[in-house]
Amino acid sequence: IAGITQAPTSQILAAGRRMTLRCTQDMRHNAMYWYRQDLGLGLRLIHYSNTAGTTGKGEVPDGYSVSRANTDDFPLTLASAVPSQTSVYFCASTVEYPGTEAFFGQGTRLTVV
Amino acid sequence: GQNIDQPTEMTATEGAIVQINCTYQTSGFNGLFWYQQHAGEAPTFLSYNVLDGLEEKGRFSSFLSRSKGYSYLLLKELQMKDSASYLCAVMDVGAGSYQLTFGKGTKLSVIP
């Protein structure tokens, strides 16, 4: 089934640990995004990639890094997790240019303790 | 960057019509999207506007005025299942990149 898959679906992580959230899509979409969603703050863009090999910073990039080695995968890494990174993380993708809907993964609920 | 504003919460009665407004400020506007998000789920696409005017899709319609930086989502014949958050999002294109930025969302409660 075509779509976006995120893993894990939920995770409890000790502060200071390194964690990579995985995102894979099989729709051959060029653009991919990572958002975090917190109560009262909505979806905030962390990082994005308009095409394989390129990435850019969104609204809240500090403490996160991404890579885009190929079209399908867009992992998000927390180098040293802190409690303020407790959130629900969504990965999304769109076809090559604006004007088409973004498809979302099911989300990853991350708790940093 | 972008600044997107929408009401935090709204309540409406089953069978009624509700309008959710969204205002935005952006330097490289290239389309406005509306998404629906039920609690604990991922957002799902509802509508897209890039030109001024009204787009109708069943019980849902979306309007855009680019000169005013304004959009609304109109939901007709409200059903209990329409209770959800509605997210306004703007696609901004600039400096060779494009970003999709969301407002904080409007939580709609449909009551009997």
C-alpha cells in the first residue's frame, strides 16, 4: 500500500540518549517534511527536503538533524534528547512542486524522561 | 516567514453551517491548504486554493482572497464526525525552496 511509514510509533527515551526517527515513503515524492505537534502550538516545521541530497531548516530546527540520501527516506535524529523534545512527530511528503496535498505518516509519540 | 492565524476553538450544532477563518502573511505565497485532524490521528487533506475564489467539494468549501491574505473553510450540514481540529497551511516558495507552514489549528466541537 502506497504511503508514508514512520517508525517507531511510540518511544520513551532517557534524556541524553541519541534517537533516530525513521520515515519512508514509496510514492516517489520529492519533497519531505518533519513536524512536531504540541498542544496549543500546532504543527511546527523542524526540517524539510525539497529533493534528495538537499535539506533545509524550518521553524524549530535546534537539537535535530536530518539527511536525505535518497528519495524514499528522510530520517530525523535527536543527537542528545532533552525533555522539551517530548512531542508527537509527523513526517509528510508532497509531489515535486507546490499545489499538491501533503501526505502524512501516522506519527511518532516520543517521551523524553 | 509566515504568520498564520485561526481561531483556537469553535462550537456548532449538528446540521448547521460553520465557517472557520484563516489569515496569513507570507512573502512567497503559493497556495493554501486545509487539513482535518481527529484526535490522535494524522492530518488528512481537505482542500487546496491557489487562485481567488471558492472551491467546493461536497459538504466542504474553501475560499481564498490573496489580496487580503484571507481564507475560510465552510462546513455544511454538520455531522458529529466533523468534530476535529482544522488546520490552515500555507505553501511558501522563496530562495529556491518551498515550505509548508501550518497555523495552530481550530478545534471544532459539534454538539447535538
